[in-house]
Amino acid sequence: MAQKHKWNMADTITSARMVFSLFLLFMPPRFIGFFAVYTLAGLTDALDGWLARKTGTASEFGARLDSMADLLFYGVLLVRLFPVMRQALPVTIWYAVAVILIVRLAAYAVAAIRYHRFASLHTRLNKLTGGAVFLLPYMLALSTGIPYSWMVCALAFAASLEELGIHLYRKEYRTDRKSIFHGKNGDTASG
């Protein structure tokens, strides 16, 4: 029988990201308040996983809640920041984003077929991409916004390819997989 999940502080912090994301829907993107709430939401993303590991409360439920909070956060950002980014970035970047989304959706589809569930991995590359994407609104305010955006696209493409590869070649779903090379005990063995 599966053990019932006990709500913990990390889950509360993850849920705060969902609330902050909803607040962002109603704030103008270039407003200082938007960036304040945006920064708080980003801090919750960094803090929840660390706290769960530190307190021994990491769980599959928490990982799923974190993935849902991330999807909501980035979905809201897409709605709120897309008009600003569409004006600031060249059209070729949007073609790159489309390719990245196709690869990412393919990874989700393969995971759904292989594991019979939604699976979004917290690999090192995915975390690095998340951090880079998080900094994007700040970087767009600087003259380095376009080169930085290309770097984010390259990183996101590598992370998406890695996740697709993991879902294609690994037999079992493991939320703690750090990279495509990460085996059962952190080695390069299959797992």
C-alpha cells in the first residue's frame, strides 16, 4: 500500500509559486511590481527543492507539484511577456523556440507512452535552462538581450534533446535522474 503524502513546508513554498504566477497575470510586465513578484516566484522555485532535500521531505508528489507550478509559472510568463519579447527579439529566435517546443513535446509524448504518465525530469540541463529562462526578462532590458536569448535557445534545445533521449533509452522513469549519463548510483550504467 502506498504511503500517504504529508503536506510540508516545501509543498507550501511550491504552492506560493502558483499564487505568485496568478498575480503576474494581472500586473503590467514592465512595472516594478511585476519584477518583484516575478523574483519572489523564482526564489520559491530555487528554495522548494532545496528545502525538501534538506528536510528529507522530497517526494514524488512534491516533484509533480513542482512541475505543475513550473508549467503554470512559465505559461503565465508566456502570456504576459510574449508581446514584449515578440517586439524585442528577431523572428529567427521564434523559429528556434518552435523547434525546441517540438522536441520538448516529443519528449513528453514518449514519456507518456513508455511510462503511462506525464514525466518532466529535473535534470541538470533542465535546471540550468530554467535559470537561464528566468533571467531572460532582466537581460532583455540590457543591450545583451538578443545574444543572451540565443544562448538560452541553445541550452533549451540541448536540455530538450537530453530529456527526449532519456525517455527513449531508459527503461524506467526516475525523477532523480540528473542527466542522460546518470545511472542507478550516479554512474554511467543503464537504469
